[in-house]
Amino acid sequence: MNKLKIGLPKGSLQESTFELFRKAGIKIYADSRSYRPSCDDSELDITLVRAQEIPRYVDEKVFDCGVTGLDWIVETDAKVKEICELLYAKSGFRPVRWVLAVPENSKIKSVKDLKGKRIATELVNVVKKYLKKNKVSADVEFSWGATEVKAPDLCDAIVELTETGSSLRANKLRIVEEVLVSTTRLIANNDSIKDAWKRDKIENLAILLKGALAAESMVGLKMNIQENTLDKILDILPALKRPTISHLTLKGWVALEVILDESEVKVIIPKLKRAGAQGIIEYPLNKVIP
């Protein structure tokens, strides 16, 4: 049997990645200590490793493909092919930011003020390139974790990953500048892309994962309406969202079904009710494939 070797992130992204795959139709089973989970797709051979390591393993052809962040692709300078962007993170569906941060009372106001200073970060190579671009000479040291607590006693500044900024604020740090914006990517190595079966499998996986992500912000609506109110109902729905309409056995009535952005529904449902719609049902979606 053909097998696609795929690396998935162990750690903070693990649960949200498993949930995304579940919505894509692939159930992954692993306990907290497992690095070789099983799944209900017998053609996938999954290994869990840190997201930081996945680009290198894909580049070195240990994995055919993997899910990791743009930040780690740039940091490792891995020669991989980006198949698609997957806009999700550990606490929400948004990009994450690597930011330059300093203690609240620090005199550092910009990257130019870092001359001769010490910076702690896990993203060493990216930060060195960032400093070089800004023509600043500073010491950059690798941080093994808990980076937020190192300033000011162990370093002058940090470059750290943030989604909401809450951890930085809790440690009395302020953001000076944004160094890199990162999103999750599905990547593959060139040999795997050249293999017809693996290429099709990877592309199919991309379609399903992107469809699952697209469905996160969408819901379906079903309702029954009298035919003579159809124009009024259509005026309420967003212009680009044309519904499916089917006749009911009850004369003069039709069933209407439409896919909408979830953010629109709370405004639209009361209007539909007042316009005469009955039996309105809102339901979640697993995948939306354009």
C-alpha cells in the first residue's frame, strides 16, 4: 500500500491541528505521550514532532509533507514547497506575530536602540536578519523557553511569539516592533511532488483542510416560506448568496437553503422570521469547497 509520511506539530498546535483534520474527515488518535498516532486514513503515516523541526525533516525527505509555521520555514531556511496556507493557531483562526518586546520602563523605543544590547529569542536566524536589515549590531542568544521572564535581568529585549499579547502584558513587557507575521502552512518536498500518487494525495489533503477552514466561519440556513414572500426573503439575504429553492408538497410553499457567514446570521434570522419564514434551522458545516 502507498503511504504518505506526514509530520504534524507536537505541542501547542497539536489539538487544533487534530480538530482541523477531524473536520476535514480524518480522525487522528493519540494519547498525550504518543509520537506515532493512528488515524482512520490507512494511507497516512503520521509522526508528531515540534513544529520547529518539521521544515528540516521535510527538506531532508524524512517526511513527504508536514504542517508547520512560516516562521520555522524562514528560520530553518528549508528548501520546501508550500502547498497552501492554513490560517489557524493554537487559540484562534488568525496569524501569529513575532514581536520585539522590552520591559515597560525600558528606554528602547525602536530597533535602532538595540545597538550593543542582548536579545533573547527562539527565532535566532530571523532576528539576525532583521537586525542586519536595520543595520544594527547586537547580540542574539537562543532562548530555551520562558523568554518573557528574561528581560531585564538576563537580556535587554526579547523577540517572542504572541497571538493576543496577554502574556507579554502579564510580564510587564511592551511591544516595540513587529518582526514577522506567521501563519501555518502545508509543505512538501520536491521529490514527493514529483511522485504522481503522493502529489495527488497531498493536493487532496490541501483541498480538504482548506475546505474545513473555510467552513469555520460559515453556517447553513434552512427555512420554509410562502412563494409570494420569496422576493422579500431574497432581499434580506446577502446579494452574493443565492439560495437553493425547492417546492414543497404543500401548495404555495417552498424550502430555501443557503450558506452564510456566521457573523451575518444573528442579524438576518430575526428579519427572516418577521418576513414570514418558518421552521428556520441553522446548522454547522464541516467543509466548504469553493
